[in-house]
Amino acid sequence: MSSLHLRGTVLPDGDVRDIWVLGDRLTFRRPAGEVTTVHNGGFVLPGLVDAHAHLGHDAATMAFDPAMFEAAALEYAGAGTTLLRVPGHREPIPADLRARPDLPRLVTAGPWLAWAGLSDLDDLQTVPGDLAAAGVAQALANDGWCKTYGDWEFDSAKVPEAVLRGLCDAVHAAGGRVAAHCQTEEGTRNAVLAGVDSIEHAWFLTPELLDVLAARGGAVTPTWTGFVPHVDVVRTKPEGPRKDWFLGGVASLRTATVEAHEAGVTVLAGTDALGYGDVVAEVEHLVTAGLAPAAALAAACWDARRYLGFRGIEEGAPADLVAVAEDPRVSPAVLRHPSLVLLRGRSAKRR
């Protein structure tokens, strides 16, 4: 069997190593047979991760379109994002798309699940009679995750801690994990104290809540990309509680970024995009918020992969990697120009 060969500084460890690709696997031992060198020098890192993506949903109707999903997934793969967590999708992602070797690997959570008390949610959400049972079913039917809410609008009801705890306890007992949308002080607090694993959007976190989340190995996904484009427009709006809520929530994301990392919470890079999400832009937002470039890169790479149960560049690991000429721990922007992208051992780099 012929194999591919790469040599470079392997991240995150920083050692210069030779890597061979045999099918869909990596090895540090030179195999027998023909070898083709596809990268020599520079830096090699695991494939990137968008930990909060909703690709395939139409922005106007939020209907799920397999063709839109395919187009966005191909763009993700070509840009070096080889793993996507989709915490909420209106319809099951078709099996043929999930099996496509040229599309990123997926971690899905099924349809959004909402507590019945959130009466002002739009019709995208599933409101089951038994939230805990529905969460277990979603986690088992997908990739071990279900997606729910801690809140919705700033002036609407917040999901009680007891309701969320019942969901978390049931899903955890089944071996799954819970991600929750959180954009209010009460909703975020209830979700953290109830046992939610991954706090999505993560507004209004406090140091005390971060300590609780860190102690159980939890994560936050700030999704800066979903909010930053709206800040200047919102600042022009009339004064009022909605404006204060939005701007205060975005300002609080520094806590969900820098202080979360310092507390030992896993920070995940997620774009919240309905189509293709620019993961490098999200990394840059994390840096702007105050996170060191290496830590911001980890949120979109090795830390995110580890949290989602995927290996990095290791003996026998899946052959998903990106090669660049310069050190992305210093300047993540170099990831916009990869010299090589491998997904399942095959070239995925955009032409």
C-alpha cells in the first residue's frame, strides 16, 4: 500500500516529526512500500473544529436543505475544518451525507429541545411532554449530545434549575451530555448549577459559576462570530432594557473566554453559522477578547477535539490534519492559507 509522508513541527507539542498516512490513519513509523512526500517543513496540526454550527439551515425559513448542508460542509473541509459539532438541527442529517468521506466528521445533537414554559420560542423548537426522556432519546439517537435552553428572551421565563437538573441527570445516566443555550443571568446560572456540560453563547457567567463548571470538566462556547457583527448596529438603537441586555451580554463574553480559560473550563470555538462558518475568524475574536493566540487556537483544534472525544496527531489517530508554513500559535491568520488539508487521509484543500 502506498502512503503519504509529512515532516514538520507537530502541534501542540512542538516537536519536529515525520508522519505517514496509511489510508485513514496516522503513524510515526515509516511503512513499507511506496511513499509520497506531500509536506516538508512548517507546521502540522490536527484538523480544525467548529464546535457550534448549524449548517444547512436556510436563514429566512430555518428549513433544513441537504444541498445547502453539502455546500457548506465542502467549504468547511476545504478550509481545514474537519470536525463539526451541530448542537441543533431541524431534521436528521441524511445518512449518505454523514458517510461522505469528503465532508467533515460530525457530532450532532438532534432537534432543539425546549421546556414548555418557554412559550415565546419560535416554531423551530421541539417542546416534548417529558423533556428528560426526550433528551435521552436525542443523545442516544445522535452522537451522545442533546441541545436545550436555559432561557430565551431577556424578559421571558427562565428554565427552572430543577427542570434542567432532571434533564441532565437523565442524559448523564444514559452516558450522554447536554448543551444549553444561555443568554441571561438566571438562565446561565440555572444551567451551570443543574449540571449542563456545555454552555452555549455563555452570557453573564461569573467566576463562581466558572469554578463549578471547571470542577466537572465543563465547556463554554462563546460564539463571538454570531454577535460581533451586530454590536455597532445595536449601539445606534434607542436606550432600553433590550439594548442593555444585548450589549451587556456581549461584554460579558470576555468572562466566558479569558476567565473561563484561566479557571480551567474548556473554551470551544464555535461560529453559530447557518452555512459555512469561518473558524479562523472565531479564533481571532477569541484573541481580541484577550485569549493568548495559542489558547485561542487550541479552542478550535486540540482542546476542542479532545473535549468532543477525538484524537489529535497521535499514533493510529484518524488522518485529519492541516499543514501551514508559519506557526499558527503566533498568528492564527496563517490558517487561512493552508498548504495541505487532509480529511480521512485524502486531500481536501480548496483549489
